[in-house]
Amino acid sequence: MDETEFWELIDATRQGADGDPEEQADLLVERLLGLDPDLVLDFARHFEARYNRACTWDLWGAAWVLLGGASDDAFDYFRCWLIGQGREVYEGAVHEPDSLAELLDDFDEELDGDGEELGYAADEAYEQLTGVVAPDLGIAPAPAEPSGTPIDLEDDRVLAARFPRLWERFGRD
């Protein structure tokens, strides 16, 4: 599976789920079940590489503004959700997290920002297909700390200055 096929699966399932991340995860598992197990592992490698790439202080800060706070786990689930938004949103956010202010049409704190189940879709499909747990993907593990310059996530002034467009649209008053 190449990168284009990976993003096509993400886009097709997002559209089929009308943006609901849990429904998207279910649809993704269904689609992956129609593939050879090796292709499911390829999908998992693409997903994991993008998940790791999105582990930056700037994206954590953006998630913090969007969600009104984001613990370690919430940031993990946010990165899964971000991948689920498709290539344009993902790449735009990784390149310039403040651009999420323009890239996201709507953002519902109750529904959006948490794609935990998306992160498990490939593992679930692989296990259903083979009866065994997916093997190690052979890629570097996630960094212990986000890359980039640390941000004081508790300081609204810092967040407003670092993410002015996001803060204007989604920040606290």
C-alpha cells in the first residue's frame, strides 16, 4: 500500500462516517478486512509514521486550544483524529498548526478531536484476519517527548500569541 492508497482509505471512511470518528474507525476496520494482512500492516505503518510525526509541541498547543486543554492521552487521541481528517488537514496542521483555524470547517468539542479508535483499527483488522496480534511494525517508536520548542500549555497568553488564528476562533474568552 502506498501513501495515496492510505489517504484514499482515510478519506473514504471519513466521508462514509459523516465525520464521526468512532463510525470512521468501524468503517476503516471493515475496509481493512477486505485486504491482505500484509496490506493491513502497510496501512498500520503509514498510520503510525504520521502519528509519530504529529508529536510536536506546536500541535499539542493547537490541540490544547481546540479542546480547552489536552492531557497526554487526549493529545494522543487528537493525533489519531487529525490523521482521520485526511491528507490536506493533516499536512496543513503538521506544517503550520495555527492553520487549523482555516482548515477545519466546524469543530465540536464533544465529537471532534478524539480519534482513539482510529488508532486501533489496523490492529483490530489484522487480528480478525489472522487470529494473532499484529507484529512489530519495524518503524521507530514515538518520541518520548514532543519535538520542537516546549510550550507552557497552562498560559493562555502564550497560547494566544503562538496560535493567534486558532485562539481567535476557538480560544477561551
